[in-house]
Amino acid sequence: MSSHSTVSLKDQVLNGIIKENTIFKLALSLCPSIAVTNSLKNGIFMGGAVLFVQVMVNTTISLMRNVIHPKVRLPIFMLVISGWVTVTQMLMAALAPEVNAKVGLYIALIVAFASILARAEMFASKNSLLPSMADGLGMGIGFLFALTTISFFRELVGKGSLTVPTGLATDHVFTFINTKPVLLMILPAGGFFAVGILMAGFNWINARAAAKAAAKTAPAAH
Amino acid sequence: MEATKKEHELIVSVSPHVKSDETTSRIMWTVCLALLPAFLSGVYFFGLKALFITALCVLSSVIFESLYLKVVDKKSAVGDGSGFLTGLLLGMNLPASLWSFSPFTVHIPIIASFVAIVITKQLFGGLGYNVFNPALIGRAFALISWPRAMTIWMTPTASILAMDAKTTATPLGILKEEGIAKLIEVFGDKVSLYEHLLAGNRAGSIGETSVIALLIGGLFLLYKKYITWHIPVAFLGTAAVIAWVFGGKEGVLTGDPLIHLMSGGMMLGAWFMATDYVTSPSMRKAQLIFGAGCGALTMLIRLKGGFPEGVMFAILIMNCFAPLLDRGFRSKVFGAVKTAKEIKK
């Protein structure tokens, strides 16, 4: 894990998006990434909720890190996390009730996300405010990015449409294919296909980028 | 001088010293040959559409395999025939009615081939490493994604060239929806029903209908010792017993096992799908349990499930257990001594 102030804030944010992407790299939180990603709208809302909780939890824990006794730190982390999840759930119920009806169950489950507790324990409780916020922002954006990509792919292939939240009473639904899309992709089994394929693609692109960067910094010695 | 020197040279090599001339590609092409009678009967009953669908599957399987191997920079293994065999099996598992341009369903075999070759086989490490039977995963993907198009069955036509055909239900579909009395009524009488099923003159996937052609192929593989009797016999035996005991409407022991054995994909599944080397156990006792599991699950789905046919899902479920079954029946190493832990047990 990256520690203390040797890393710049920008790199700290990028770390959560690329190097330690919750879903594509650490393969954590796969349950919501399969359960709620059958439409783009649900994916965006779920990702947004996690982003919010991750940033707020990291901020709170970082501020409290000097007054939490190490022996009781885990129950305190859990209290903070469940507090912010409750806030998220109330916000969601007030602002987007019909999305809440669909993904509400999974919002409550954010309490049990390994990635959030792990960042609180390994990063926020050891670092000062700004790096912790940057870390939470990076991790949350990484999660939002993964969920958006997965739900984009699944809805496009599985339904032939894309549901984009507009903030108005009705969402804008783009329809691309009217006949027979790949129905399996919006079923739960298709979620595994989608996550697997996108994970492979993400890592392939990263490996290529890393190889290119390595070739640039160290020109072949011969 | 040179020659005599060579005569006295010793050849030093590591074991095995006696090599069989069997190769992977030879086995694959022999299985393709064994499938030929069933394929020809499919073309005979369902016309050129059957030929086009199968050719499309074979072609796209081979192309996807060579493309994938090129992308990942592996030595090309297209020549071993395994991609060809997967494509052939996949094509024979699809309904001939997929060769239709309005509504357009020709893309389905191509996508199914992609799922079979790239996702099920190559992404798991290529030939020998796949957990599931590639052709069956391809078919399962297609069936779940396009349930309507995948269950339009053509009536067998007399003329090979006929491109228009009436659609009808499969014998298992009639059995599930309307019962055995209706099934016998459709085919005339019971003897005529058996005759139609035996010859393959009924609605169904391209390569699954002709029991006699599949038996010729299966027995040929058995004679060539490419498969053993364990899986097919356990598969068909278990299914027959369950069909006889629980298959009847009037109570136990009134079912008709012959109808169940000769309809659906039972023969194709038992002889060619469940016996796939990679996805079935290699220990004899494990093979018996594997076959029995396939038979029992097939009949469970047919009699109690939502689908009229269950061979595909039964084999795929048992594929998961193949490595476990092999571990459970590992042969004893000759001369091995029991460890203290094993004695305690």
C-alpha cells in the first residue's frame, strides 16, 4: 500500500482508479457489480453512492485518527461507515425514489464492502486529511468508472439501449437495436461474462501502457 | 567406415520408449468421421439449411480459433482439428431453422461459435484446459439469449433442396405440453412413433434426430477404443430407469423409457458430448458416476423442469464435477505405504 506523503495527491487519486481499481484489479465488491449493473442508470447511481461514502468515510476517519483507541478501532470504523451509508440512503430515497426502490438493498450493503473498510483501516487511519480524501476520491471514482463501464456494456449488448438519468421525471432511453439483443447479458450469469471480459480488457490496456512507458524510460541497452 | 560406426552407436533417450501413433489430431478427425452419418441424416431430413448452419459453425469456429491464436501470439494449433470438431458439434446442436434472413438469425451460430471457441476454450487455456464442453456452452449461450429463435423446429422435409418448411414441436415438446397420448396420435401409432424416432424423421436439432446414425458413430468410436462404454451406458441406463419408474402419468413403473432414450439430444449427448476427454473424468468408476449423474439430471429437468429437454444442462452441470470425481477415485500407487494420518482415519 502506498503510504505517507511521498506520493502526490494526483497520483493518490490515480492509484485508486487504475493501479488498485476495486473491481478490475482487486476483484472486490463483485456482488453489486453484477447485481445492479443491468442498466446504465442503476450502475451510475450505485457507483455514485459508493464514491460519496468512500470519500466521507476516509475524511471522517482521518480527522478522528488520533482519538480512536487502536483496540476499538474496527467497531468505530463500522459505526462511521454505517452512519454515512444511512445518510446516502436517506439522500437517495429523497432525491431518486424510483432508483432507490431498485438499488436500495445494495446501498445498505455498502456497509459490508471490504474495499471501504480496507481503505479506512489501511489508509485513512494512518494519513492526514488531504491524502485520505484523495485516496477516497480515487477509490470511489475507480469504482464508479468500473460500474459505469460494466452497466454500459451490459445494457447496450443485453437490451440494445442505454438509460441515461437526466434529472427530469423521465429518463432518456437511447435505443440502438430493436431486434433480438443478447438477452443473456442482462441476466445474472451475463454479469460474470461482462465483468470477466471488461477485467481482461482493462488489464490488457494497462499492461500495454506499462510496457510502452517502460520502453520509453529505459531505451534498449545494446 | 562411417556406416559401421553408426551401426554401433547407442541411442540414449528418456522414457517412454514405446510410442503410440495416436495423435490428438487423429482422434479429433476420427470423431468427426464418426459424426458423419448423423450429420448426413440431418442434411437429409432438414435440407440445405442444415448444411449451411453446420458449415457456418465450423467455418467461424476455425476462423475464431486462428484469429485468437494469432492475437495472443501462440503457435497455431488449428490443424489439430479440435476447433473443427467443436464447430461441427455446435452446428449439429442447433436447429436448422436458424438459417433465416427475415427475421435475421444467421448471426446466432457465429456468436455461439465465438463463445464456444474464444470464451469457453481459449480463455481457459486452450485444448485440454477448458472446464466445460465448448460446443454445449455455445449452445446454452444461444438458447438463453435468443429463446424464441432457438426453439423454432422444422418438420423434416422430403426434398433436400426445399428451403421453406413448416414448423412444429419436437416430440419432447409435445410430450411435455400435451402428454403421451397426443404424441402417439401425431405419429399414427406407437410402432410408427418408434420408427420415426429411430430413423430421425422428427423435429429437432440438426444432428440429434437420427438414433440409428448416432449409434453407428458411437459404436464405431467404441470399436476404435476412443471411448469406453462407461459414460454412455451409465448415462442411458440411468435415464431409462428413471423414465420407466417416474415417467408415466398413471403412477410408478408405467413410463416409456424408449421414447425418452430416442428423443431429444439423448443419443448425441451420451455418445459424443459427455464422452469429451477434456471435460469428463478419466477414472472408470468416476465415469460411471459421471454418466449416471448426467442421466439423472437430464430426466429431472425433462420430467420436473421448465425446459422440455435437459441433456445440455445436465452435461454442463456434471462437467463441473469431473475433476472432483477423478480425485475421489484416484488409483492407488503401486507399493505405496499408508501414512500415519490415513491409518488413523
